[in-house]
Amino acid sequence: MKKYSLFLTILSLLFVLSCKDKNDGPSTDFSITFSALYGAETLEKNKDYTFNGFPIFVESCRMYLSDIRLINADREVIISDVEYLDFTPENAVSASPTIVFKNVPEGDYTSIRLGYGVSPVLNAKKPSNFPAGSPLAIENDYWAGWKSYIFSVLDGKADPDNNGTKNLSFSYHCGSDAVYKTVEFFTPIKVQAGAFTQAAITFDMKEFLTNDDGTPYDMVNNPATSNDAGNVVVAQALTAHWGRATKVSQ
Amino acid sequence: MATFLQKNALWVVISFIAGFVLLEACRPEDPGPGPNPTPGDLEYIAYDPQTYVIPKPTFFPEIPIPADNPMTKDGVQLGRRLFYDPILSADSTMSCSSCHLPEGSFTDNKKFSIGIDGIAGKRNSMSLLNVAYVTDGFFWDGRAATLEKQALAPVEDPIELHNSWDNVVKKLKLHPTYPQLFRKAFGIKDREEITKELAAKAIAQFERILISSGNSKYDRFVNGDVDAFDEEEIDGKLMFFDEGAPYNLPDAQCFHCHGGVTLTGGKFFNNGLDSVGNLSEFKDLGRFLVTGIEFDKGKFRATTMRNIALTAPYMHDGRFQTLEEVIEQYHDNGFGVVNEGAFLNQIGFPNGNGTYSGLTEYQKKAIVKFLHTLTDTDFINNQDIQNPF
């Protein structure tokens, strides 16, 4: 009997949930183009930029975003559980991936919320739990030692003493639940078939490497995130900058 | 009914025989080898494709299969034959398996592979273990996008099988058994429909079944058999994966480039093998030959560490004979060449940002010993992947 009532509960829950979808009114495909910047420029692999008065370049820049929500007074719509953005793919110096979100309910949204990294529920899983091709099936961006996906990667080289040789490697691999962060951006976003079907989001890596007081992050003394799962000091300090580094526009 | 059958049993048998004889008579005569077979000469053979489910360890990710080349039992069997059949080479002396032998985890254990004309190539043969999971391009430089495209290359490569596909396809069409096998695998109607693309598809299907058994010592250890490793192997593993900080072991940074379940980064790096004044001095420009990106000069794909003890010599040019030499090389932290991989100069650092401690002799040995735990004898002995001839 217990089993039966559980079954009924699940059934009615399913019914209620599916009803909700049907009442959502018209929907449309909506696309967002994501790019990485350094200051005002599109970030390119191995291109020299100035950071804190010395040259640096970036070799890898990629990240996960999860639980992407469009929000207004009436509702919160999760348009994606997780996305993987590689701004420095193997075959090009830079990339600005455009992701098409299917069946987004039309409406005037007042904000968009991004989760930087992989939300804790999904982060409890691992790549073998996901079908091939899923963003979470990427073995290289999972670290068993942390029991976490690698939320974001920023690797590169720097020449802090301006002697012409980039002898400092920096590698910021942020990950683990303690580092997951969500930020809500209050940029109005309109979704309407045929008229408002796209938006853009940029991540400025220069801001990512800048502290809240405007000073540059101490790359020389903290060139890498810790490999010790219990030590997330560098990762937390840097992920705290995402809000400032991100710009949403439509 | 029973009585009807009993009464008429003889008639039933007779009509069966008659039907069979009639059917046989109607069947188009097998034209046998000949340049101009009758259209539809293979249609008498049943085409009944059965899905081939690739056996894989449960903790391995799903194997990506392209939609236009689904895995079938007959496809895999055809691919396996083609892989091992010297019919692919101009003088019928070499097959894929000449340079990709099961006992070497599908390498040939030579510095450079030697093709049918006795000419050596300039690259070391690659292991085909878990090749189905490679996503960023095949070969050391990633120049082939898919296994189907890759399989077309060796046949015409002058320093490999040095043949032409036209010639191979002609031989396959005239062959006493291949046409039937192509029919079963791909449903072609007659032997004229045999193409190099279908041959490549079959070979790719066979290559996709080259998956780890999941029974290596390492797999047993990570799946809970803590006794599978001794202390030294555990230390090696901790350093390989940068997990040794709590035990005062330095990081060896290996997993950054050789990570994931298959221990194959799949990405391209300069792993600090050569000291060059400028990037154009690399003897083999590697990834640059594919992308044209200056910083890709001297970059190669980070290959799988699984079965690494079976695939000597090492690196794209087979320059190292032993894993000990490989570790010594990494221990030197590269040469400061501008495009060297990010973690190379942190090998031997405790916890990424401490001061350099280097790797002690014991620690180097422990890493090598750990690499030996990745040997998968069940894989190389798997009957399904051996020479069918």
C-alpha cells in the first residue's frame, strides 16, 4: 500500500509539473553568445597583454556555467542546467561560443542568474554518469582528487620582471562546492520569437585578475590554485571577481 | 491437426524439398570473382545487422559512436579482418597490425615504424587502446578528425602501406569472401558497391572495441581493492595526481595533461623535450602543421598512460627507451621554451606554489612503478581483438 501511495504521489507530481509547462505560453529559441575578453579586446591564446605592468599571455581559458536562469517578478526559468565554454579551443586562437537555448518562454525578464562552475547537485556526479557529448562527460575537466569538476581554467605565462622571458607560469583551476558561486545580473532581457532572440555575455579576464579594490591580483606570490582540496583560498579569491568581470547585454 | 500432419507427413516433407530446390534454382548464380558482376549479385545473402554492444568497464564513460557508422557485429568482424589483412598493402606483406600489434597495446615497439618499402617514417606508432574516446583529432598532431578519416590514410601513405585505394577496392571486389562480408556489414547489393569509405567504416568499428578491460591493478585499486597497491605504488599515484600534499609528497603534475579515466589528456602540448632558441627550430613542427598557429610548433598530443609500460619507446619520435628516462626528462622541468605546458615547471613542487623540492630517487621510482600498474593484460589477451586469420 505504501508503495502504491508513493507511486500515486509521484504520478500526481509529474502531472502537476507537466501542467506547469503547458501553461507557460509561447516560447522560442533564444541564443546567448559568450566571449572572453582581456580589457576591451577579445581574448586570444598566446597574445601578449599587460597585467600589473608586465606582459602575460593566456594558454587556456574555459569554464562551466550552470543553473542559468531568467528571472522576473512572475517567474524564474531555468534555461540550462549546465554549459561548457571553451574560449581557447585546440584549433583556433579564440572562440566565442553561441549556445541556443530551446523553448525559452517569451517574456520580459528583469535579470539573469549564472552559476559559476557546476552546481553542487551535478558536481556530486562524475563524467562516467553522463552520456558522451554531454558537457559533464568531459574527463579532462574532472578532478578525482577534489571529487569535483574543474569549474574554470585560466592558464598562461607571465614575465613579472620584464626581462623578456615569461618564466612565471600561472594556472588557476578553480573547483569544488566551496568555490561554486551564483551571481544575478540585473540587465533586462526580452524574449520574443522573431524579435528578441539573442543576448551576449562577456567575461573580462583582466577583471578576473583584479581585486575589488582595483589592485592587481598577486600573481607572483600566488601563481596557482592549490591542489589540496581543503585549500581553496586562491580559488575563492578569484571566483569572487566573476561578478565584476561579467557583462550581460542585449 | 496432428492426424492431418501424420497422414500427410510424407507430402509435407516432399513439398519442403521441392520448395527448397525451386528456391535454390531461382537464386542468381554467384558470379564469383569477375570484373562485371550482375547487379544485385549479393542480395541472396541475408542483411540482418545486429547491434554490437562494446564491452566496457562500468566506470568508463559512454563510448561516442558516430550516427553514420553504427556498431554492428558484422561490421566489427569485417573491420577486424581488414585490420589484420595484408591485402591492404601494395605487395600484400603488411597490414595495419604490422605497426599496431596487440602485445604492444597496438604499437610496434619500434622507434619509427617501417613501411612496405623499408622506409622508416618520422613518427612513433601510437597505441590504439581506448582510441574510441579520442576527441581532439587523431595522430600525434591531431590531423585526422575521425577514425573513419584516419583509417583511409595508412593505405596510401608511401611510408606505410604504399598502395592506392582504387587498387585495394579492386582486390576486395574480386576476393572470394570479402564481398559477402561487406554485404552482411553494410547491406550493399552487389560487389560494385564496395568502397574505401565502407572499408574505413568497418576498420573504425573494430578500432572502437579496443577498450580497457578495467582489470588493471590500478583499476582494481581505484575501485576499492586497497590491497592491490603497495606503498610505493600508492605514493606514485598520489604524485601523479597531485594528491600527495598531506603526505609531504611533491606534485608530479602528470594528470593535468594525462588525465581522466583513460589517462589521456587528448590535448596538445609542448612537454619540454627540446631546448630551442625559437619555435621554428623544432625538428617536427607537430600540431603547427595542422593549425598553422605559431605557438603550436613542437606541440604533440598527450597520449594515454594506460598500458604505457607496453608501448616503449616513448614520445612522438620514440626518443626514450624507458619510463625511467621519461621521468628524468620531466624532472628537468623543461627548458623555459615559451610554449611549454603550464605545469611543466611545477613538477617537483609541493602543492603547486611552494618551493621546489624536486623528486627524490625514491619518488621517481614510485611514479614509474605506478605507471606499471596501468598495464592491462586482459586487454591485450582479449580473444575478440586478436588476428582472426
